[in-house]
Amino acid sequence: MSLNSADIKRIAHLARIEVSDAEADATLTKLTGILGLIEQMQAVDTKGIVPMSHSQDVTQRLREDVVTEINQRELFQSIAPAVEGGLYLVPKVIE
Amino acid sequence: MEWEVVIGLETHTQLQTKTKIFSGASTAFGSEPNTQACVVSLALPGVLPVLNQEAVKCAIKFGLAVNAEIAPRSVFARKNYFYPDLPKGYQISQYELPVVGQGSMTIQVGSGDKAYEKVINITRAHLEEDAGKSVHGAQEGMSGIDLNRAGTPLLEIVTEPDMRSAAEAVAYAKKLHDLVQWIGICDGNMQEGSFRCDVNVSVRPKGSDKLGTRREIKNLNSFKFMQQAIEYETSWQIETLEDGGTIQQATVLFNPDTGETRAMRSKEEANDYRYFPDPDLLPLAISESDISKVKAEMPELPEAMKARFEAQYGLAHYDANALTSSRGTADYFVATVDAGSDAKLAANWVMGSVSAKLNAEDKEISESPISQSALASLIKRIQDGTISNNAAKQVFEAMWAGEGDADSIIESKGLKQVSDSGAIEAIVDEVLAANAAMVEEFKAGKEKAFNALVGQAMKASKGKANPAQVNEILKKKLGAGV
């Protein structure tokens, strides 16, 4: 699999990272190197091996369905840049 | 060319838990903005999600209800996208290993002679968290964010592209809506967004086994809109193709005001979600004993209950189906029968007068002013011949209006049926004497005249005569083998 600089721009856009053209070129070289490594690893026969989803071989502990949180809106909103009527304000999102 | 529409559904059902899927914040609906947004809902740095066991239980219940495989090990993944009502920048969902695997559901489509059954295959169902809400117009150039809903547990239920008409899609959605409420995992409130459907629609030439390009209609929150949106989208796709155009895969929105669907701009879509396993959450393990524990708590499922109603009470398939459309209706029917009512009469009353009244007043069966035992006491008076069916309807109306119990209303309104054959004979004699012309007509072969005479006799008795007896006596007196 090979990438071009348009792919880099697209991935950067999806991740909301600003990349200049020079940075895009450098990133392209690095990512291509990583993909090359992955390609090398693809050669390993992994048939019958369950993909690892976590580095530790333990399973999820569950929580009882009981309300433990109290309303701390004032505290949380004291550090927000803009609030109104209990809402956090952000630059307008277009539907 | 004849076209065929192919439809698959993705439904987000909000699970009925007290707290969020990954934190102990309340999920109560309608609270003041952000009063239920804890550090996890806000995605403050350093917080960790802890899975709610009740949400897992709900998923198991659903899996059991649709005969699906419940994954002994499933994995949570991050679905990455940017939107202000998703403060983490990703939604925790399940991707490669969902908690519920393949299952199926049987739906009933249409009514009367054209009714048919169809099996809809469920591809999977997975647990995920809901996002917050954006409120527009709070301030010029700004959007307000309410994170009370952020982290509310959802079970997303995905079907195979098995439906072939808007009617089938709506029948499936309604059946699913009934089922999730039946097993108590979702309140089904569509206005509050507890049950939201995304519908994938594509068309292809009839007979083709290749799928056409699909467009996804997002966030339908009423069955009526779903029907309209699918019908509009289907004819739009067919017209486009017949005009020589092609369909582009897209996400579309339905506008209830115009009845049309329109594609979202490409910027509004970000289908590259860059999923990966969430390192903050360990795999979810569900053991056989976890499953049996949940199984033991499950109510009798509608399909099983339907079969029981047919076998135990001799109800018709259609009636058994209607009575098991919701757990409330089924429970009401069973309680009425348990209170001594004949099952077939109870079925007729529950599906007839009771449901008509509830519909007219937009009430749930749990809000019926007539209790199950009260209804049974009315039906018992029909069974023992105290009142006629017509009189029973009057008694029912009065009971609904809160005028008292069946017996006192029958008494106060003087609705007791006259079954004394002597009294009925006297009435019939009077009617025959007063309507000589009709008697002549009948004798001349006009059979309609007989019914007119029955009508006259019923009228003379003020509707209280037992109609079967009136018929019989009249026949005898006219010496006719009608």
C-alpha cells in the first residue's frame, strides 16, 4: 500500500491536525516507512490467532447501575470559556 | 423495467438504565442542561470509563429475544469523529466483535387476506454511548452544548438487507419497538429519541441478485415519517436510474414538511471513522452462567405467548398476534381471563372496544379506566345472558366514564335482558298484530320483512329482549322455516 500527499492531507483533516506542505512531505516519508514495516509483518502467518485487543489478558470489570455522580455543573462551568443558561457555548455548528 | 427496493435498518435503542454506560451519572430525561454531565461525560483529562453491568444485561436480553449468539468475548472500539457534542473526539462503540451476533425476528406484514409473515435476519447488535445535544440559536454565531445525554447507553441493532417494501420496513421497526419494550430494555419513547432508526435504501431491477448503491436515511423518529421517507427515496432512486443517472452512496435527511429526502453535503459526512480497540476498556466477557441468570429473569416472549394463546384459549392466529403486540395488552388480556372471563370474548373486547377507546383518547392500556377484573365482570354478564351485546356496549361506555361497576350500571340503566319467554311472546304478539302488512310481505316471500319484524320486537322491548329468543319465537309464530 502506498500513500500520496493527498492521503496525508485527508488523514490530517480527519484528525483535525494542521499540516503544512513541508510537514506533509516529511509525514509521508515517515508513514510510508511504518506501512513498509506493517507489510513486512503481514508475511507472518496469523491464521487461528485471535487479534489482541488489549495488552493485558484480563476482562472488563462491571459497575453496578447506581447513581454515584452529583450535579457539579457550576464547578465544571467555572473553567469553560463561554456558557449560557447552563449550556457550554461553542462556535456555531452548521446542521 | 420493474424495480425492487432493498431495505436494511439500523436502530438505536436507548437502554433503560439508571446511569450512563461508562459512569455513575444519571440518565433521567429532561433535566436542566449539563446537570447530569459528570467528568466522564465531559471527557476531562485522565478520566476512565467503567462499564455498567445493567447495559450488558440489556444486550444479553435482546440477544436471547432474537435467538442470537451472545459473544463470550466482545471488544469496545473508538469511532473517531469531531463534533462539539462529542467532547472526547471519539464515540465508544463496538466494531469487530459486537456483544450480540446473528439472530432473527418474524414480522407480520399487512392485514386481512394480504397479510403474510416474513423472517428478518439481524446481523448484529452492539453497545455504544450516545452523544450530547447541540442547541442552536442560543446566541448569535454560537451553538449551545448540553452533555446530559452524552454517555447514555445505546444498543444499535442492525438487520440484513431483507426488507422489500416500506411496509415491511415499518412492520419490522414496529415489531422491534414492541419487543424492546416487552423485554424491558427500552422505554420506546420516540419523541424523546429513545428509539431512532436509520434506513438503508437501494433499488435494483427485479430478479437481479446484485445490490444497488444505497443511500442511508438518518434519524427517523416516527413510523409515519419512515414510511413516507422510504416511499419518496425509492421513487427518487428509480426515477434517477430511469433517467439514465446513477446513485451516489450518501447519507440523506428526511424533511417532514416537504416529505422529501435530501443528501447531506459531503462535509457533513465523515465515514472514515478510523476505528481501533479502546485501550481504556478491557474485553467484555460474558459467561454461560451470566446468560442463564438473565434468561431466568426474562418474561415469556411474545412468540411463545402467541402460540400459547392459540393452544390454550383457541384464539385465531390473527387475534393471538394482536394481543401480543405489546406486553401491556397481553398482560391485560391474561388478567381479564384470570378474573373469570371467557377468553374469546375477552379477546374481542380488548382488541375491540378497549383498544378503540384507548386510541381515541391516546392512552396506554395501563391507563385504562376499566380494570381487568371490572372488564371480566362485564363479560360475565354477557356470558350468563343477563345483558345483550348491545346493552354491554352501553354498560362499557358508562364504566369507562366512571359511572360504577357493571352490575350497578345494568341495574340503574335497566339494561337487564328479558329472557322470560312468556314476556317475549307477548311482545311478539303485539308486534305481529300491529304490523299486519309486514307479515303479509313476509308470507309473500320477502324475507327482509322478517328482520324488520325482529327489529320492531326489539324496539318494543326497548332493546332488552334476548334477540335469539325473539328470533325463535317469531319464527315459530309465523310458522316459517326461515
